[in-house]
Amino acid sequence: MANIFNRLGLKKSILKIQTEAAKSPLKRTLGPINLMSLGVGAIIGAGIFVLTGQVASANAGPAIMISFVVAGIACALAGLCYAELSSTMPVSGSAYTYAYGTLGEYAAWIMGWLLVLEYGIAASTVAVGWSGYVVSLLGDFGVHFPAIAGAPGGDHAAVMWATPLVQATSDAAGHTTMSMTGTFNLVAAIGIALVTALLVLGVSESANVNNAIVILKIIVLITFIAVGISYINPANWHPFIPKATGNPGEFGVGGIFRGAAIIFFAYVGFEAVSTAAAEAKNPKRDVPIGILGALIICTIIYMAVAAVMTGVVPYLQLASPAPIAVAIDRMALTWANFPWPYVESGQMNAISLLIKVGAVAGLSSVMLVLCFGQTRIFYTMARDGLLPAVFSKIHRKFRTPWLGTILLGIMIAVAASFLPISLLGDLVSLGTAVAFSIVCLSVIYLRVKHPEMERPFKVPGGIVTAVLGILACLFLAYQNFSPMIDHYKRGNTLPLTILICYALVGLLIYAGYGFWHSKLAKGIDISEDDELETVAEALAHGVDDVKK
């Protein structure tokens, strides 16, 4: 038994991790602006264009601004820990590799499996939201999708080719049932396919596209804030913290914290910056700048947009998948109307059109960054032998893990096309919060075990800040886990069953493959891998002998 625990607790030496980073075959093309843009691209998306209105109407009311502060503080504490680790270990595996070097192999596997929630499942969730905005935008150009039989014709979430095959519905008692819709979300699958193709072509190309999209959606949001300020009715902010209904997480102080746990999903993109450390020009300096810069920019924008949104529209009326569009319509900006033959009224509002274009672009960049992060996590896990080698094969020309990217793209597209992604929102935030707490724990471990280690960036406050990060992240994780328990008590076992099954699948994959193929357990140094397939891979590693 002791041998098994020792085996599961195998750790990569920090020197080995740093050596692997120095010899990575991935191309170093990203500067601090690229990395900051990467983080902003992942953070500003579903949270601002979709979740804000839903959280305001169902959980926090105008106090959603406080929810953003709570979630932002938790992310900032974790972000500081990420910055210290990424400056010390600038590798593509991010939190997975940090856990491998501090807590051991099985903790690293748990981290990698949690990050599948943060990236892969989250990308599927965002793709579903993206498809709704695309359908709405196409409708403005005269391209209309047929409604599903029995569904309201104007409901963009219930149209053919843009609705998942399996739909989850809840009755008044909170019981969730599954039903077949007779269609699947082809639009979401196409979106993931386009993102996958871009990632195969190369990270610098992807970064350039992402930079352009980030500029566009920031312009859109600043326009919304600038125009909307003059339409704010302060009466809509009263009561600022609505009275609690008695149901868990519905308004009151509990609603603020529940709202923070939900919109925590919207902040997770900053972690993608650390996954790109192996492709940063100067990771020890640039990655901390990218992480902290993205968090600061996005928190300011989130709070400003939430203030305008809840000031223009009473919070109970924001339960829409497109709350910013609702606020724009409420402003009645007739001065921005222009003739448009594709809609029934014959007129289109320029600001409304700009918002929809910005939403599509914004969610596109989120899908891009989330898929990017997932491929780099699986790339690193495969290099370590914990996943099949197909996920670490580098394309000779593009220098990207192309086969793994394509396979992951297919899996993410299938999830977005067929599964009831709405049920997994709490699971995504839960997994991410737990992953962030493990990162904070890794900082504590290294501070205690290796105080002599060079740290180009040090967490202000050291261990105290890391402990606060753990407590904050676990508190938000509990806010997402608690509703699963409540559902279970009311007879709805589905959310908790999904969580348990997901954990079991991860356990089986590690027990059946990763445990037996671990290169660390076999004593194989992947920075001196003699199984390199191509001359390009060998040269990138500084190896002369290439497998014939």
C-alpha cells in the first residue's frame, strides 16, 4: 500500500520542468500585449453578453456589481499565485504542471481532469450561446431558421439546427427531465470547427485574429457604456440588494455570493494566459503582466456594463440570453435607425446591430482561447505519458499539436451539438474553483519546501495571500456544489450524478492508461526523448538522433 501511495505521489523536479520548458518545440511568438489580449479574449464573452442579465434577474439584482467584485477578488488572489508559478515554471501545462511539480502525479491528473471542465466543457457551453447570437444576427440579414414544432417561433434557443439534441427541463418542484428535440446544434458545431481549423494553422495566426476581435468587442462595450450612461434611471438601482425570497441563492446577501459563484465562470479565461507560457517570448516577465492586466481590465468593464444595464432596465426584466440587446432596445435610440429591408419593420438600429456583431465576435474569441487552452493541457499530459501520444504530435509546418487539436475539436463540437450544456454550468465553475485552490496550495508548498528558488515574480503577502486564495475559491466552489445537494434532496439526482460520473471517468482513464504509461514513473526524460519522429522535432529539442 505504501508503494502505491509513493507511486501516486511521484513529483517532477522543478529543474526538470524548467528544462522541459526551455526545450519545448512550441514556437515562442507571444508578447505581453498578446498574452493580455488572450486573457481579455477569454474573459469578456459569455459572462458579459449572457450571464450578467440572468444573474441580475435571478440572484443578485443591481448588487451584481458586488458579485463581480467578490468573484474578481477570488480570481485576483488565484491570479497572483498563477503569476508566481508561471514566472518560475513557464510551461504549456499551466496548473497541471504546477501540481505535478509540487503535489505529485495523481494530484496533477486531478488538476488536468478539472481543467477539462474549465476549457473543453466551457467551450461547448459558450458555443451554444454563440449559436443563439449567430441565429439572431443572420435573421437580421434575412436568413431565418425554422422553429422546432411546438416552440415559439421567435425563440432563438428553440430553432432547428441551433438547439442541442437533448434538452433539460425543470418543473415547479425542481425535478429535471430529459427530452429529445429532434434536431442538433449544427451552428455551434460549425463554430467549433472554424476555431479548430484556426488553431491548427498556428498560434501566432490565432493570436492575431484574437487581438482584432478583442479590440472590436471592447469598442462595442465602451460604446454601450458611453451611450447608456445618459439613459440610467437611478430608481432601477433600488433596492440595491433585493430582499431574499427564502430560496437559496435568490437575492439578499446569499444571492450576491451565489451570483459571484455563477459569474466566476466568466473570469476563468485568465488561466489561459498561463497555458501559453511555453509560447511566450519572455514568460518570466510577460505572463504575470498578461494575467493581472487582463483581470484588472475585465473587472472594470464588467462592473461598468452591469451598472448601465441594471440602471437602464429593471433587474427582473433582464432574464434574457441577450441582456445587452434588451438594454439597447429599452433606450429606444431612434437616432441610430437606418433603412433595412430584411426586417419586418423596415428599419434597423445601428447600435443594436453593432452589439450583436460584437457578441458574436466576443464569444468567438472565447471559444478560440478555451479550445487553445484545452489543446495545450492535453499536449503536456500526453508528453508526460498520461494521455495517448496523439495529443502531443507536432505538425512539421505549423508547429502546433494538430492531431490532438482536431480530436478535441470534434469532442467539443459533439458536446455542444447534442448535450444539455446548461446543466454543466455549475460543474464548470465548481471544477475551476477547485483547480484554482490547488494552484494556491502549490505556491504554499514551494514556499515551504524550496524557499531558495528564484522567483522572478513573487506573490505579495506570500503564504497569507495563497491561503486567502484557497479559502475564497473553495467558498465559491461550495456555492456551486450546494445547489446540487439541494436538487438531490428534492429528488433531482441528475446534477450530482453527472459530477460523480465525471469523476469516475477520470479515475478510470488514469487507472487504465496514465498510471501504466507515465514517463516519470518509467524514468524517461521527455526533454531528451529519443522517440522524436521528425527532424523538426529533433532540432527543436537539440537532439541529433532521429528515429528512422
